[in-house]
Amino acid sequence: MAYRQVTAGIESLYVLRRLQLSPQSKTPDAVLEWTGLYADHAGIDNLPESIDRCRNFKRISTAFNGLSSLPQSISNLPHLTVLNLKYNAFSTFPIALCGLIKLEELYLNNNQLSDIPVDISRMEGLRIFHLYNNAFTTFPIALCGLTNLEEVDLSYNQLSDIPVEISRMKVLRILILSCSAFTSFPIALCGLTNLEELYLSYNQLSDIPVDITRMKGLRIFNFSSNAFTTFPIALCGLTNLEELHLDNNQLSDIPVDISRLTKVKILMLSFNNITHLPPQMRNMESLTELDMESNPLVQPPIDTAKRGVDAIKRYFEALTDTKAIQSSRIQVNFLGETEAGKTSISRTLQRGEPTLTKMADRTRVVEQGTWEADEDIGFNINDFGGHDVYKIGHPIFISTRGLVFITFNLNEYDPEEEGHYQLHIGDWIDKVQPQSPGIQIALIGTHLDEVETPHAETKCSAITRQLEDHASEKKKWYQAQKETCENKIKEIPEAQASLRQAYQSKAAHLQTLCNQMKPIYEHIFRVSSQTCEGVPELRDYLVSFARTSAEVLPGMWVEAAKNICTKKIEGPENTLGWEVIEDLILQNAPTSWKEKNSKEDKEKTICDILSFLTYRGDIIWFDRSPSLMKVVFHKQEVIVNVLKAVLTHDRGEVSQKLQRSMKITRRKAPIIEEDIFSRGIVSKQAMSCLCEPFKLSSTEVEVMTEMMLKLELCYQVQEDESLPSSTSFHFPWLLTEERHQMLDTKWPSKVPPDTTQLTLQLLFPYKCPDGLYEKFSVRQHKHLGLEKTMRMDWKDGVYAELEGCKMQLTWGQNQSIPDTVSQDPDWVISIAVRGSRLSDMWHVLKQGHSDLMDIIEEEWPGLSYEKYLVCPHCVSEDSMQPTLFPGEILDQTSGTASKPRKVPCVNTGVSIPAGLVYPPHLVMSWQEVLHKEKPSLCEKITESCLKDMLNEFLQEGIISLREAEMVRAEPPQHHDQTSTTRVVCPEKTAVFLDILKTRGDKAFDLLKKCLTENGQSELASLLK
């Protein structure tokens, strides 16, 4: 008889247990049709002895149960080839398995096994054997008798040695021994000459024996997270290697011999201490992926390494063809409040003589300069204006590899004055660290000539203590939040897996942020731009820092940088087009290099050089913008001038520009002025007018505007597509208007009846970074602008209507939720969505959440924040202390464990539907609901109701006649009589419900309908 391929589910176990009661009965054809069993997460602790009736079983999976033994009869399954027993309770190897001589794959990971019996050698067909995460302390020598094994996983055990008998495993191809207790390389492994993949990550290895070269077949070798301090030179003899993982060790050098590994495609060397890669690596022709993240690279520069293998090879080609030059150019950034002395110290450094700045000459956005300290040591200096509006310019110019000096007036600084530290120093630290978590920060106290020495020392000592307190407070905040998460995890039932995972993600994120904190440089520099006192010490520090940051550059790269720098001074161009850039970079390239490189290769090299110069702070170049990548901003002052013109806080100056312009009438100028300073709107005409004093061409004005759009300083609106002049640019940064009263009707303070509000809040314990909310506001235009939706902006909010919902974004200080450490009000960005269709509302909220997370990841990777979903029930009740759920729920993906049907609102004591807290992809599926309510249904569904349902489901074609018969065949002795008229059949019902879980949504809807029609509506309500 030919049988169909049928995988049986949990319901088949009921049939087998029934057959076990009748050992002499004939095996039904339906059972003989089964070719596999899938019973993961079934809550079982044994398999029936009658399992040998399933003669055609090829695969069995009973993972995630409580099995500790197997019936002897399982050895009678002649066709069984795959057996999955992972995540069970085996403490001894099930001896019955030794009779399965045709078994090919056996998975016993995540049990408590500590030994393997010798009889296992009878399992001659076994090819794959997984035993990871058990209780082995020695390698089970019995495995060496399984000479046909091809793959063994013994990771997550406590192995420290390998027996020589392993050499008997001649066909072994894959051996996984990660997360073990090896301190020296097991020499016995060298006898596995046919092994192809060896995984020894997360051990304590520090050396590799020469004998490893006998392992000629190795293609993949994973030594990540060990204790290597030098590259194991013996590895260079494994010439067939295709993947080599040595990440997360303490390697400091890479040998020239690595070039012998010509077949290596993937080389992972991240998180080491490597400074130089050998130029010979350019000969590794197969290499396509090289990960050098988190290494202090000098050759090649870090930026070049980030651009990938091809960029590294081009760098080495240039290094070979032109002279290698040790060069260091560091970006120095002076930040601080207005009139802190930033410009004076910046110019004093550059000119080498005392320089004081007049009040009228203070910096607007940023003043840039250079200081050449030595032939191969130079500095690009950025002096930033201190006004709030100008702080948005910092990310455009600051390089993460530079230095930041927070500058304050030492004479005016009063350590006893409440708020002085936070205003002049603390807020600036809190601004820089989130944007550039690894950047070095130091402090400069200016006006030293106006302060007596004892007073200066006293002030600096006080600041040092305040710095320590500041760092300590941050760590306390991280610790307090992390402990809260850990306590929540303990309280949450295991069934609420998504909620638990959300808190786990939050705790891990907090730990990452805490680890990123880099100490402020311990010495506070004290200088006078009047007398130059303290300036030599500052210069010495800068030169020393630069020397330790020197990079090896090809001569043609250095010459290209000089040519561009010369163009800054001598050329009339405000920006450089691609043809000019090509000429400047290639004019000093050797003829031999030009001849052997194609036009495409030359263009890629140009991009490598421009990327490096951008990373170093020499130029501004947007390589990911198709419209801007062919333009180089070599004169950053051009960008500075445009930002000054558009973002200035001097209303009188803008008014004069508008009135002087020949393009705008006196009558129109005040209207445009009001648009700019109240509504943040700059028309295309006004943009051109504001740029007039800088003599930009119309093309250059367009390029500058494109740059501001790219940086998300504004978004573009065109009222009439047929009229280009109707284009305007909206800058949230310039808004001063208050929320319009008409919005009180569109978005009343109390949630209207029949309306739900979903709310996401991001809370910042110190201050919301300058520009974060505004950038978020701009990014929303990609959703709102395309749909031509209604949008209204004010200085700290946005109202919009989209996808049948209403959305309101707001930001400001939240007085109702003080920070637990400092007791200061948190800053909060809130996304609120109102509507009646939850699926649409969740889509809008998740869209906003995704945008906000992307911006933080891109611009403020070290930012401290908390995120919460505010209980919709509390919002509708206007509760002053709403229940908060972890916003990390929105980071979860589908496929997690069961979610609750109801969620407790702790602050009000009521339970709310899970759909108000979990997005649709995380809300419990009907199959999960059915599984959860199965015990109640089995106890209460009557026999008459079950019979009626079987007929209905047969008629609708949802179940087959054979399945109906399987349910009806349940023995009558299991019936329970609850009254004279209500007889229930728990086991029959269980089989029926298990069958339904494998059917479509129609089955669930019909089940609820049948329950209601049979007078069991209370059961139907359980499933809603």
C-alpha cells in the first residue's frame, strides 16, 4: 500500500495512547500514513509505548517538553532518520536510541547529559549529532566510535581537552566547541585532516601549534573571543581557509604572511588593538569582507577601512605607488556659552600671539581656521557660536575623531552659584557625549589674567569635584533604570514573553550606554588670550594628542589635500564641481598609477580620498546623496554664511537684507520677515535674497538649499506644482508661534468618546538634544507631504491628519514625572495618535517611533533616554499618574511567545485589552488564545455541542471524515457527567481543538458561532 506524506501533530498522541490500551488491535491506515510527528511545546513528559505503530515515521520533533526517558519501542521505527529532542529533561542518554541504526540526525541540545554510552556505536547511520548546552566536563569518548559522523556540536559545555581517539572520526567535517573551557589548543584536533569547519570561539586560547598545518581541509576557522595577543602565525599555513574569525581578541599586529591565505573570503578582526595592516593584503584576491571595527588603525585610516575591502586595497595600491607619509591633522572644536572666550583662544592658537575678540566680532555659527604646528601635524579649528539657534550647526562640522574643548570664563565662573556648572560645563558635556560618545572632551578656563592664582586653583578643584559628581550621577541614573528593568522582569509572568523581552532589551541598551561613557580629560587648562599664559601647555597637549593619532597616508592623498586647501585660499569658487575635483586629486598621481587604473577605479579612489578628508574635517561632502555627491564644500565658510543668514537670531539684520534687496518690495518685506521669525517659513525668493551678500550663483544657492534639505534642517513645500516660485522651505528651528486655538476643537485636551489615544513618550533625563525634535518634525514630511495631508506646526508641536487618524507631536519639559535621581523634570518628546481603527493607529505610531529611533541612532548614538507607551485607559480617564509600559515593546518582532489577552493597568486596577499596548503583530493569535483557553473548553463543551460542531465543520469542509472519526472514536469511559443533561468529553474535545489549530481563520470564526448557537456563549466570549 502506498501512503501519503502526512506530518502528525499533538492530536496524534491521543490516538497512540488509545492504541496502547488495545495492543492487539490493528493499526489504522491513518496512523500508517503518518511520516512524521511534530509535538514541540506540547507539555508532555513521556511518549506512548505504541509509538512503534507509526512504522513510516521519518522525522520526530518533541522539543521544548519535559521528556526524561523514551519508550524502548522507539527503536523499532525502521525509517526514522531525524529525531529532535532538544530542550527536554534528559539527564542520562536514552539507551533505546542505540537501536536506531538508520538514524541520521539527532538533536539533544539543552538537556542535562554528562555521558554517552558505548552502545551508541551501533548507530552507524548517524551523521549529525548536536549536544550543546548539556553537562559534559570531558569529551564523550564513545563518540569516537561513530565513524560516520559528519557534524558534532558540543558547545556550551565545560570541555577542556580532546582525546586522541577523535582521529578515528575520518569523515567529520564540522566540529563546534565554542563556549567551552579550553586554555590551550587541543593537539588531538590536528589529526582531523578532513575537518572543514572548526569553531572554538569564547574560550581562553592564546596560541596555535604548528601541527595545525596538517588540517589541510579547513575552510572555516572561528577563534573569536579568545585571549590571543599576537596573530597565530601557524594559521598562515592553512592555505585552503575561506573564513577566519579572530575578532574580539587582543591582537596588536597582522603578519605579512597573511597574504598566503589567498582563498580567504571573509576575515573578521574587529575589536582588537591592531594599528597596521600589511600592504601585502592587497594580494588577497578572494577577500571580499574584512571587518576592522573598533581597532586603533593608523594604516589604513579608520575611515578607509570602514569603506570596505576594495577601498583598503586601493589605499595600499596608492601607498605602493607613492611615498608613504606619516601625517596627522586633528579637528579641534571650541564649544561654550556666548562670550566664553572661544574665539580669542582659537585665534591666539592660530596666530601664535595674544588675540582678543571685540564684542561686534563674536562668532555666529562657526568660525573655521587652521594651525600648522609642524610639517606633518596640523589642526582644523572650529569655533562655534554659543547661541541656542546655532547649536544645530555642531553635527555638520564636528568629526568624531577630533577633540572638543568646552570653554568657560574662569573669572566669571562661580562654583558656589547654583546652576553655574550645569550652564557653562554640564549641559555642554550632555550635548557632546550623546552625539559623539567616544570623542575626547577637555575643559579650558579662559581670562586667567583676571583671576588670582589661588582663586583659579580653588575654582578648578571645585569643577573637578563637580565633574566627578556629574559622572557619578549619570552612572546612578543608568543603574537605577537598569535595576527597575530587572525587577520588572522578575514580576512579569513567563507567558508575557514580549513584555519581558522589552525590559531585557531596555536593560541591555542602558548597559551599552553606560559602557560608552568616556572620562573627561583630567586636567583643566587655564589660559589667557591677553598674556598667552597657559597657551604653551595647551599647544603641547594638542601636539602630543596629534602625534598619537598620526596616520600613514599615500603621497598622492597628501598632495590632493594640499591642492584642495590651496583652492580654499586662492580659488574664486564657492564649491568645487566634479571635474575640478578630478583635476585637483589626479594631477599629482604617478603616471604608472594612472596608466594601470581604469576611469571607474580612479573615480572610486577620488571618493576614498574625499571620504577621508571629510572624516578628518578638511571638507564637507555628502557621499550618500545622489544630488550632492558631485559637489565638494571646500570652503566651509560658505555653508557657515548660509546658516548665519537663514538661522540668525538677529531680526534687524534680516529685515535690512530684505529691504535692501532689489527682488523684494518694501510692502512684501515685512510679510516675509514675519513668515521667517514666526512661522519658520523661508520662500525660495527669500532664500535667494538672504544669500545675496555672499555672491552665490543661482546654482550655488540651489546646492546650499539641497544641502539644508539633506541635513533635515527644513522641508520643502510647493503650494502650486505649476509655479516653481511657490516653493517654500519650512524651518522648525525658527518657529516662535504658539499652538493655534482652532486645534482645541480638532484635538481637545480630553479624549472624545468612541476614540482611543495611543501615546509614545521619549523621556530625556538631562535635556532633549538641540535639534532632535526639529529634525524629527522635518522627517515627518516624507509621510505627510506625499499624502498632501493637513499639517499645522507651532514652536513645540505638530498636528497632522493622516491614514484616517489624528496625530500630535509635542516636546518640552514634563513636570509630572521628575527624574528619579536628580528630581529635575524630564524633557519629553511625545507622539500621540487618536482614532477608532487600532491597526491604522498603530501603523502611524510605529512609523513615528521608527523615524525617531533612526535619528537617534544616526545623530545621537550615545543619548540617554527612556521610552514608554502610556496606558490608553489612563489617558482617556485623564489620569495624572498614568501606567507606563516599556516602549521597547515596539522594538519586538513577530514570532515571540504568547501575549496576554488582557494587560493590567496598575495605577487604576483595571485590565485593558492587549491590543491597546501591543501592536497588532504582537497581539495573541487566535491559535494562542485557543491553546490558552483549551482546559476550560475541554471541561465545559458538552457532547451534544461537540457532535453538532463536527457536523458543521464537516459540512464546511474544514475537517475530513477521517478526522471526525478520530474524534468520535474516543472511549466513553473518559466522559464526565456534570448533570443529568450535560455530558462533557474532555479528551474528544482536546483532539478536536488540536485539529482546529492547524486550520485557517474560518475555523475559529465557526467555532465561536457554533458555541453561541449551542447555548455556550460564555465559552465563545473567552475566545474574543
